[in-house]
Amino acid sequence: MTATARQPGDPTGAPRWRPPKHGAHVDGPGAPARSERPKKQEQEPASDDVIEVAPGVIRMQLPIWMPGLGHVNTYGLLDDRGLAVVDPGLPGPSSWRSLRKRLKTAGFKVKDIHTVIVTHSHPDHFGGAGRIKSEAGANLVAHRAFTTWSLEESDRRNRLPTAEEQAEAERIAAAAAEALDVGGEEIPTIADHTDDYEGDPLRDNPTRRIQADSVPWGGETPWGGSKHPMPPWRRRMMIRALRFLFKPPDPSQRVVHGERLELAGRDWVSIHTPGHTVDHLCLYDPEHGVLISGDHVLPSITPHVSGVGNGADALKSYLQTLDLVAALDGVQLGLPAHGHPFDDVPGRVEAIKEHHQERMQLIVEASHALGPATVQDLSHEIFPKKHWGVMAESETFAHLEHMALAGEVERWTDGSGRLVYRAA
Ligand SMILES: [Zn+2]
Ligand SMILES: [Zn+2]
């Protein structure tokens, strides 16, 4: 579409979206959501531009290769010691090159990074963190529950990969990233007090066993069926790929809800926001009302809520922690991990909650039509065919469990060990 193309239904004289000009700061605070944009903003390719999105906060976009996403926003929080970075992209040499380029544009080098913060355990967020820690001596901050199976793999790495292996590994890892959207831990519900976090070994001290269970392939899903239908050779390649690719992100500082971090010359509060993942962390700057929202609140897509976790209610955690961030005193600006800054955090939270209500309504309708049905059957009713698979099933499972615990659906196990649901 050209800069002057009209969208169908545009009223005469209505402001129309134009493609951003190179170097223009078109998406600063207060930019309206552009729902008429043909491509979701989270899908736009990474921009070369480095822009200041809040006082002392710059946005650097790194390319990622994941379905439905074109970039990840790496935020730089500047102070007189250098900078802290949040979510430094995928593992691998291409992302690393982009990061160095963006830092150079902003007048920094890798060595200027004193802190790296990872919002959650997805590879487009933690991929570069271990390397920054080792090359810059940076403090690596993540939630106390942060875990990736890659921590397990690190000690076995005993030689450096060739350039060819790296390139192949990077390609496979990127393709595999989508599949990493599970965590084997119990999904906690939000606690109002930090004290409530004490003494929960699942959340606070993930064991090797829990880490092993968080591998997204092999084994059974809680609702019956294969966790990931990946052929063994590919599985092996992926494990190899990811083992080669990075310094595992081993946090030097694990934080819990409500801790203060001094970044960009002021205090930020860590906000634990389980739901998308169990270890998801947002950062809030009460002085300026700025929320670094990670994948918890995105401007135009709804984050995946994984239902993996026995007997837990991931969707409840997610909905409750959406309310939590919407209610932050003075919240004015959301800085998401994908897409552009947005200025109505409570409004966006409301829209995401509505989406989940609608999905639950669809499940009820599908259940009435199908009668007793499995997670897979129901997921096929509420997701378009191109999205069928373990992600859709895991999200359907999260909704069904939430509804079961609320007494809105009945659940039982059939003769072959699969969970069956029926709307009450
Ligand atoms: Zn994520
Ligand atoms: Zn993400």
C-alpha cells in the first residue's frame, strides 16, 4: 500500500496511517493505536533506528524469526555508568551483530552494559543475555523462577561450533523458538506480598527435574497426546543447535515481586506477572508512569497463555496480573517487547481480557455443539486450521482448566487417559 492509499471504510478526512519515514520518530509516547494498519505492529521488521521512548530510555529493535513476530524491542536504560538493557534478543550471531550495531548508533559498546534484564524465559528475550554477562561483566537480572533447560546443557559444551554449524543452528533455533512456549512448573497465582513467595520450591528453587520437564518435546501433555510431534533427528538437531548457540543465561540476581532496581537514574519496581510464562517480570517506573511490559501486555496481539502445569490455573494468573498492571498508580506508558509504545495500559488490558472472555464463550458454544470433547477437538473449533497444534491446544487447555476450576465446565478422564470436557 502507498502512503496515500485509503483503507476501506475510512471516513473522509480521517487520519490515515502512513508508512514510517526512515529516521522519523513516529511512535513516541501518545501515538494512537493503528488498528487499520495492514500488518500487526508486532510483525514489522526490526527498524535500524534508535529512538528515545521515555526519559533516559531508548528502544533498539532486533530482528527475530518467529511466527507472527518481526522484531523484539531491546530497551536501553541510560545512566552515568553506561546502560542497562532489557531483553537482548535471540541467541546467535545475527542478533548479536544487530545489537552491536544498535548500541553503536546510540553511542555505546557492549562493554558499557552494566546490567541485563530478562523479562521471561523465551529465547527472543534471553538469547543474548548470557553473552552480555560474560563479555561485559554485566549483572544478569531475572525473576526468581526464571529457568531454561539450556542451563542444564551448558556444562556439556566442550568445543566451539564452526561458522557453518552456527548458521545452521541459528536457523533451527529460530524455527524452534515457538515450541519453547511451555514451562513445566506449577503456575502460581499472584501474591500481594513478597513474603508469600517464600517457601514455594516450585517457583523459587526450580530443580533439575523441573528444568528437564520444561523441555517442550517428548513426553505427554497433561491432556493426553504427544507434547511435541517433532521427528527425533530434528529434536536432536535442535538440542545441539541451542547448546552451541549460547552462553546460557544464568542470572546473577534473581528478583521477586516488589523489589526495587535502580536503572536510568531512578527506581524501577519489579512486577511479577505470571501467565504468559511463570517467570514473567515487568518493570515499573512510578516517577514517570512507565511500564516495561515484556510480553505480558502487547499493543495489538494477545500473548500466548500456556496451560502446561498440573492442576494449575495459568489463565487466572494471567488475568489477575493484567489487572495488577492496569491498576498501577499513575501508569501512563507501556513499553512492550514487541510493537510500539502505547499510552492506555488499562484500556489495552481491558481489550485483552475481553478477548479471553470471548474465547471462553467460543469454547462453551463449541462444547454445546460437540458434547463431551477433548482439548484437541475443542482447539480445532476455536482456532483456525493454520494455528492447530500444541500451542493452540495448550492455550485451549489453559482456558478449560480455568473454566473447570470456576465450575463452568465438567472435566473427566476417558478410557484412553485423555481429558474430556463438557460445558456445564
Ligand atoms: Zn514470550
Ligand atoms: Zn516475546
